[in-house]
Amino acid sequence: MLVLLLGLLDPATGEEVMADQTTPPATEMFLPASGPKAGSILWDYTHGVFCVGYCYDLSDMYSKLATMLTSNGYSITTTAAGVNNVNLDLYDIVVICLPCNWNSAYSAAEADSLAAFVSRGGSLLVISENTACPNGNLTQVANRFNFSVGLGNPAACFSSFTANPVYSSIFVGVVPGNVCTAAPGSVGAAAPSELIGWRGAEGGVAGRCVQGQGGVILIGDANHWDSVRLYNGDNDELALQTFAWLSAPPCAPTHENVDESPTLVRKLSVLPNPAGDFLMVTLPSGISEATLYDITGAPVLQVRDGKNDLRSLKPGVYLLVAGDRVRRVIKL
């Protein structure tokens, strides 16, 4: 008997697709190209990837995003083991994406694990969707950070971004009207979290940056960075700069990446960050010079201990590499 399946819709986009029952492997590794490491990412599939004609995973709908991130120095690991069953401290960023966790809800124990990870200095990216999608799967996680998801179905394009300098590096060079998607959802936030991007009067992006903890970003749509739309407008710049912010948010603990040797050593530090015209650098013991790279991996400046002049550099995100130490530097 031949069965013809018609009229299936992807609720994330509202578009008609053909059925597909394939599922991604439970664990995949996406390794960076050679060059300075930008950060390690854990992408969670625990609650079931949505597949209908294609799959919302890093091998399909997010394959271009995975390639872009790894080419910029990130390593990505996927898991279906449950975030409360994984050593999250091995990662800089954890990604919780609704279409990658479509079939069931995050538990209180999983949300507690993510909250503890952030309190220790790890960063979290949460991606929700429109009201046709099971945003309730994210409720436990959203509640831990005073976020709310699935509040409405706003316009496809952003209208404005925050002026708060804590989040300014995310939006450098990004024009709101050039960041568009399909069938987005709206989000909300309460202190200490806050809305940082709007679609008209409705929230599209929220952030949380509590001193001494990791950063958290909530975005209200899964399709900005899918393989169809990633390179439309400024979507790719927003993606790169969001992950760069998450890899070293301004609120991050000052002890991250510190040597645990009992002997007193100098550690790599950069101040201020974000920086304006000048950057004060303390290089680790035994290192006399470091290199500043742009996000393409090209060296742009040799950096020495003390005051360094950044006036020749364009605003953006850079990586400072000193031996085996790496720091993200934002030039305003």
C-alpha cells in the first residue's frame, strides 16, 4: 500500500514540508579549524530533535551554523544524555534549543543543573519559538533566569536593540531591520534579566548578566540561524557576536581559566573589556608578547605587557592569544 503524506507543516516556520522520521546521532563532535580556540559548546538533544522533511540538528538545519562556528575556533559537542548527567564544566556554553528538544519538557533537576552551571561562570543560550510550538518544554529552564517564552507571534524582523553597554558587542554592525526570520515568538524578562531586542513592542531577545556569573541569552526564534536564513542580512553577524559574548561575558568570574598551581604566577588579564582606544594587558609568567586575532583568525596586533593602543582597530570582537591562554577582547 502506498501512503502519500501531504500538508505537513513545520510549526517553527509555518511552511509545508515532506515527512521525515530520521533522527541525529546521540553524540557528535564538530571540531574547530586550526587556530586559536574561541570556546567549547555543548548542544543538547536530550528531549528529541524535531524532524519533518529535515531535522533541526547540527548536521542538517544548523549545519551552516556549525561550520561557521567551527571555522571561527569553536568546538561543538552534542548530547542526548540529559544536562544533569553531563559534566557541564567541560564547556564554556550550553545551548538549549526548542526544536532540538521538541518531544518532552526539561525537568526541574535539569534546570537546576543549568542554573548551577551559570552560577559557576558558564554561559547559556536558550532558543524558544512561536505559540504554535511546545514552548512549555522550556518553562523550567526559563523560570530559573526570570525569562518567559512563547508570549506571542510578532513581526519577522527586529525593530530595535538595547543601548545597554553590557550587551553592546552583540549588536555591533547589526542593523535591526536586517535581522529577519520566519514565524518568530516573543519573549519576556524580569530583573536581573532584561529585554535587549524588540520586534515592535514585543520582546525578541533577552539577556542576563549577573556579576560573578556566566551570561545567558534568550532568543525567541529558531530560524534566524538555520541553514536557509543564516546568511540573510545580518543574521550571521548576530550569531557570531552572540556566541562571542557568551564565550566571555562582561559579568564572568574573574577567576576563569586561572592556574591552580600553588606557586604565585602572573595570569593573563585584560582591562577594560569592552575596550575603547587602549587596553591594559597583564601577560602570564614567562610570556613577553601576545597576538590579537580578528574573528577570521588573522593576526592584527602584537600585544605587550602594559598599555596597548587599539585605535587602529575597527570595532568588533577579537581573540587575544598568549601561549595557551585565550581571552576575548571587544573593541568599541
